[in-house]
Amino acid sequence: MNATHQHEKNDVLKLIAIISMLIDHIGYGLFPKMMVLRYVGRLAFPIFAYHIAIGCRYTKDLHRYILRLFLFALISQIPYTIYFRPSPNIFFSLAFGVMVIQAYKENKPWLALLVAFIAHFSGASYGVYGLMLMLFFYIHQDNLQKAILPIILITLTYCAVPRYGFQIFSLFALIPICHPWNIRLHINKYIFYWFYPAHILLLWFIKQGLT
């Protein structure tokens, strides 16, 4: 897949992930009894994990990539805390994922283990499971079929914890991820960065108006 086609596919997937995430967050805060909204939302993270893997392939500077993710993690933390809970938002998980991929590229297993330790004990969203998802997508990005089995296995392991059981629906994200999209679409790379804190803050205001 050439770079142009890859970016077009990535933008289609980014749109799917953003819509899925929005549905998930609406379900979480506004309609908590409508679990179908949360099930739809399970598509978002695997797609963002794939997006991170592709980003690590094409970015010119992994250190700047990591810093940008941490910057938006800080920007997003207050909206995330007031709408969800006082724990690290998804940007922290994505930044940790890039760090693990960098450790893999530089053959530094000790660094990958250190990042995994920090992600787990800091309560970062999706923990070690999320890091492994991003790493598998990075390793097998040229042959996604090889990533399917390990991703299924780590997802089933993650779902063994009762409160994470509904993450099983995230496996449906493999369908759009593996699909060879041929749709011309261009989304500015900063759309998601700003959409994330903005939509959470908007949902918080809506929630306050309904209570």
C-alpha cells in the first residue's frame, strides 16, 4: 500500500473511530442504561491503536510525536476528569504506546517493560492490553492478517476481567481496519487532537443541563 492510499485509509478509519468514540461517550454520561451505545464505542480504541502504529511508521520524529500526545493529554485531563473520573485520559495511553513502539524499534525491552509498568500502575486506559494492541499493529502493519490471532487472544484475556467483558465487541473493529478502503477523504491530523477534549467538555455541559 502506497503512502497516499495509506493516509486516505487512515482518514476513513479516523472518522469511524471519532464517531464511535462520540457514541460511546454519549452513552457513558447521558444514557448509561443504553449499553448498545457502549458496545458501538468499543470500535474506537483498536482503530486509534492502528492509527498510532501507522503514525509511528510515517512520522519523521517519534520524540515530537510523543511530546504532542502528552501535550494534548494535559489539555484533555481536566475535561476528562470532570466527565469521567480522575484517571489518565486516552492520550496518555497513546503516548505510552508510541514509547513502547520506539523501544521495540531501538531494541530496548527494558524500556518497553518500564513503560508498561507505568501504564498499568498509573491506571492508564486499557493498560498493558492497549500497549500490546498498538505494538502488534505496528509489527504486522504490512500483513494485518498476521495480527488478527494475537489481537483476538489478548482481547479475550483482557475480557476475562468481568468489568472489561464488553471489550469483546472491539474485535469488530478488525473489519474496517482490514478492509482496503478506496475512498478519497482528507481529515486534518489535528482534528482528533482538539475534538477529544472539546466534545468531552460539551457533553459535560449537556449533562449539567439535564441534571
